[in-house]
Amino acid sequence: MSGVRQVRIGPEDAGQRVDNFLMRQLKGVPRSLIYRLLRSGQVRVDGKRTKPPRRLATGETVRIPPVQTRAPQEATPPARLQGELAQRILYEDDRLLVIDKPSGLAVHGGSGLAWGLIEVLRQARPSAPFLELVHRLDRATSGCLMVAKRRSALRELHEQLRTGAVHKRYLALLTGALGRGPIPVEAPLERRSGPAGGVRVASHGKLARTVFRAVARPGGMTLAEADIATGRTHQIRVHAAHLGMPIAGDDRYGERAVNRRLRGLGLKRLFLHAHRLELSAPGTGQPLSIEAPLPDELAAVVAQLQAPQQSNDSTG
């Protein structure tokens, strides 16, 4: 248990969200507790209550209340993951690392999880002065994930995300036949309250835009590329369901009968993969295009779905 702390924000901490700042200050504390501290007003900036998205400025003072932190041994990830993740690095320079996150691994600890991908990376690189997530992916989603290696790079990449200069494209198997050409979905989203949680389309929600394009049409379904102009929680999943064709393997917004049939073809996860990032390299401005190939287990499902079509076509 630590006592009350008054932390003054310096140039290296300026520009980050207050919730992210608290997660770094309170190592091992669940995210749910950090948000509870913010909601209850126990965390204050220059003596005033604050909300999670607020960005901190140089010279401000953050009041951090006493909290019970988790014992260090409870937050230690297994060492075997270090080697596995080292093999999944797609791009790295002295400012940025992009990794192909596996499905099933959370990007960070919290909400009952003692550790996630970022904790594993820090364990593997104990001498690294700075490793922070630039953005997030759902636990069930695989693919391109950016990690900043400098505070200045984190600020620059956040600005690119804010202005739409980073293009993130996903591959998703939609359980329906998507029309030809780009199919834009502009449906505002809000978080559901209550124990069920999740996200829903709501007229008073936050702006969200996804553009779907068909890549292939296996077995009456659609392998689609999803281009997101905003980065809301569960955005692609909810927008796909809003179209009437949820993502295959989605146990929250999907269709049970369809998911059951696909499990018989070997689909044991959400069919959503962050397959491409286009951005400017922090520090140099060099254009970067980084791709994570479709995982073998997802490619195998597409092949299974295509097999009957190919057989039918060959019979003439």
C-alpha cells in the first residue's frame, strides 16, 4: 500500500491520457480499479476531478491516492512467451516496434489478467528504457500492433492516429454475402451498461466509420477487408453485425448456429485480423507499409469453405 503522491508532469509525460499515465504509475493495479479511482474523484489534476481521456500538460500536478498493488510474482508472465513473440516482430527501428499479436493474448494486464503482451515485451527487454502501446487490439483479434520505444515517438504516433494519418486495415470473414464495391458503414456506437457490457449502435453514440470491401466469397460468406476511419471499441464487430452479417466466430455479436457450423471446419477463434498498417515512421517521416499474413488457422477455414464451391464448379 502506497501513500498519497503528488506527481508533477514533465515534458516526457506531457500529452498522454491520464488513465495511461496512472497505469504506468500504478504497476500491477487492475484497469478497473484505476477507472474507479477516476470516477470517484480520488485522482485529481491540479486539484480538480478529471476523466480518463484528458491529456496531461507540462507543469500540472496529479494526485495519486494510496492503493493496494498486486504482488510482483502474480504479474510475472511465462518466459516461453518471450521467444514466441520475438518470432512475431514484423518491423523494428529505434523508435517503433510492430508485432503480429496472436489471438487470445491481451495487449495488457487488467480486468482479471495479471499480464498481457506489453508486460511480456518488458520482461524480455529489461534494459529497454521505454516500451508503450500505441493503440490496442481486442484479445481475440490478431495482427499488427504498434509499440513505441520512445516517448516522443508515442506522441508523434498518437497525433498521426488523431488526424487519420495512420491507415489500419483488417481482414474479417463476414457470415453473409457483401455487395460489390466499397460498403461504408457510418453508425455511432456506445458502450452498453450493466454486467453484459459490450457495444451497440446508438444515435447518441460516438461517431464510427468502417468501410468493407469483398476480397473473396467462400461458401456463401465474404472474406472482407475492413478499413476503419475511427478506432472505437469492437467497431468492426458491431458494424458487421449491423450489416446483418456478423464476423465468423464472434461469440458476443455473432450467430450461434453459424459459429457452431464453422467450429466443425476448425474455426476456434474470432475471424478478425489486423493485416496492414500504413503510416509515417516517427522521427523520419518515411512511409511505412507493414503487413501481417493471415494466420494459418484462418486461411485453412477459408480453404475449407472454398472446397465445395470448387467441387461444384468442376462438375459443370
